[in-house]
Amino acid sequence: MYKIAILGCENSHADSFLKLISSGLYPDIEVIGVYSNEGEPAKKLNEKYGVPVLDDYKDVVGKVDGIMITARHGDNHYKYAKPYIDCGIPMFIDKPITCSEEEACAFMTEAKEKRLRLCGGSTCAALSETLELAKAVREKEAGELRGGSLACPIHLDSPYGGFYFYAQHLIEVMTTVFGEDVKGVTAEKHDGYLTFTAHYDNFNVMGTYLEKISYYTVSLYGSKSAMSRVLTFTPDSFRHEMNDMLDLLSGKPMKKTYESFVVPVFVMNAVLRSLESGKREEVYKISF
């Protein structure tokens, strides 16, 4: 039996994971504690699933085989992970991995040194439509890639980090489909939406964040044809994340590189710099 704790359970992800575990689909995983800095979300999960509520996010250091960090505010992710890094246990880290590039590099530097095995990020990046389009790009099903576009929700005034709260979904889908080698971005803010152009070496991708919508779309444009998909969520959409966590708990290697974990953080911050400067901003080189 693998003992885990869920730290930061303010959003629906913690509930989704606990629902999967309580359904019997993951008999090898036992949740021995949940923590929220808001109090009430953890209390509700205790009432619903009977899981113990932790007084502090550090309470189970040395007592768990892994942790799942699902805090709404990305600024808490590295903070919650830090006391457990020396334990060398597997970790699931929700989006955004962090909000700052400095913290992202510090986090991954420690993870690399301790050989931590990590999983997580945006659920959208592993949806079937995202993976289908990524395969289409790799195998040139539409011919030579000429560009693409995406649209996703945004909560620019979210109390949980504003732009950072939802921004990683679009960017991680983009880097999964079109690649991680984004050179720079040019962004503009409008009334109720935000757009940016991601500049790759030989093509550009347009991203559109819209307030008060719930759909996610991706299109790619090739020399022979185009392909478009609306991303769909099902009750099983979170299962791949639990499967990834179980794989790490059972000793399997992580699927992504440490660099891949932080690429979205660097692109998000380039978008914000471009909004401020009104011009193209380069994506900083990742170094750790």
C-alpha cells in the first residue's frame, strides 16, 4: 500500500483524485491526509471521503510514499514540495508548476539533484485530441507545418494568481502539439480576451485566451491540409494523472524531462512581459 497526501485541495482536482481512489480503481493508494491553507475545502473532503485533515502541509514529512500538490495558487507549489524534496519521494505537481521562472529553476535544480520523479501539469495536454494533433505534426499528416491556433478560457482577475491560474492549459497544449522550442512571443490585451503569437523558427502559432467561456480548441495548418479539434473532457479525464502517479510510486521513470516541466512557466512570463512592453519578448533560456 502506497501512502500519499494531497496538499492544496482548493480546486476540483483533489476531489477528482479522491473520487477515483475511493471508487476502488487504485487499491494500492491510501490518502493519509489532505491540507488546504483555506481550511474549508479540506473539511469538505473529510466529510465526503473521510480523509484526515492536516494542520500543516509539513505534517507528513517522512510518513508518505508520495505527495500530490494541487493548490489553486501556483505560488504554493514549490513551497509545499520543498519539505519533501530531501525524502526523494515521487510528486504530482498541478498547473502552473510555479509562477516565476526563478522558482521554477530552483525547484527543478533540487529535483534533479535528488533525482525526484515528477508528474503533473495541465490535464489538457494529455487529452486524446491533443495527443492526436501532436502525432499529426510529428508524422506530417497535414504536410509541412505552416502554423496553428488555440483558444482556451482565462480568468485574468482570479485571486489565485490572475493570468497564471489558467494560462498553462493553452501553453502546455501548444508545446505538446507544436513543440517546446518557442523563441519569443508578442501579446496584446483586449476587452474580455488576450491574444499572443508564439514565434517558432519556421512558423507562428496564435493563442487566444477568452473570459467567460469553457471551450478549448486547437488547429494546425499544413502545406497539404488543416486539422482542428475541440478538446473534450470525460469523467475519466483525470485518470491518466492518477495512472502517472501510481507508475511513479511503483518505481517507474518519469515521462517528462525536468526542462519540459518548466517550459510553460517561461512562455507564460514572456507573454506577461510582452503585454507590459508592447513588443516581442524572447522566451528566456532555461538553465539549471
